[in-house]
Amino acid sequence: MRRGKIIGLTILGLVVGYPIVGIGLETLGKGLSFSEMDWNGDGHTTVGEFFDTMNVGVSRVEIDGNACRHVYAFKDGRPVKTLCP
């Protein structure tokens, strides 16, 4: 009985944990810092803002000789913000 419970909990952990890890890796792979993921500008990046980062793309642009990053929405291509040093 105990072994079956352990196997069941392991399977449940994989089913629930795998997508969360995948989402997290996709979000972190965009190269944005947590402060840059603060979409509403309140000084704090929430879990919701972290997951909202899945819905944006990042491209490199040059503005006034500076290497910047343009963040845009996947749904319509509209700019979300531009990040320059």
C-alpha cells in the first residue's frame, strides 16, 4: 500500500511539475530580469507577471547607437516596452 502511494504521488508530481518547469524555463530563456518582468511598474514582479512573460517576444534593436531590446506581444506584435542600457 505504501509503495503504491509513493508511486502515485511521484506520478502526480511529474504531471503537475513538468509543465510548470517548462513554462519557467521558457520564460527565463527570454533573457529578461525579474525587474524587467514588472509589467505594471509597481516595483514588484508577481508570479502572474512572470507567467505573462510567456506571451511576449524579445528582439534586439539599435537605438541611438545603443544595443537595446524590444519587447513585443505575441498576440498582435505591438510593443510592450523597449529596454536600453
